[in-house]
Amino acid sequence: MTLDEQKKHFAEFTKKMAETMLKKGFDYAGADRLSNFKLAGAITGTSGQLNCLNLIATKVARLGVLLHTNKVNNESISDSILDLANYAVLLDQLQHERQINKNSRTIKRAFRT
């Protein structure tokens, strides 16, 4: 793949990532687009980040099977790769939100003393 082909593929892939993530967000959550990860984490006694990481691990395992057997009946390998990339972005969003909340709590504590 040439550099130009790589740039074109990357642009197309990330555009599809955004479209898919934003569209699926309407199906899975309300105003807080990360709420299902947080709720599932709370249900299992972990965090939204660990719940998302678990979904990433499951997606990687599925991809391994699909790539090894090359037998696809439902979700394509390309769809699985797209989901994996989006889960990574969602994990980054969860981590970013956690850091913002942590910084906010630190600032509030500083003003209480």
C-alpha cells in the first residue's frame, strides 16, 4: 500500500468509524453516550473502563477466530475491525472523562481547605 493509498484508506475508515459510533450511540444510550459502559461496570463491580476493555478483549477473540477460520456467517471481519477501533475510542473517552472528573474533585477539595 502506498502512502497515498494509506491516507485514503485511513480517511475512509475513520469517517466510517465516526458514522457508526454516532449512529449506534442513539441505539445504546441517551444524553450520556457512555452510560451503558458505566452501568455494566457498576453491575459487575468494576468500572466503565474495565467493562469496555472486556468488550475489546471479546472482540479480539472473535476476530482471531474469524481470521483463523475465515468462515464468516454474520458479522464480517471488516465490521469486527471497525467495532474494535470504536471500542478503543470509547475506552479513551471513558478514561478522558474519568480524568476530568478526578481533576474536578481535586480542585473542589483544594477550595474546601
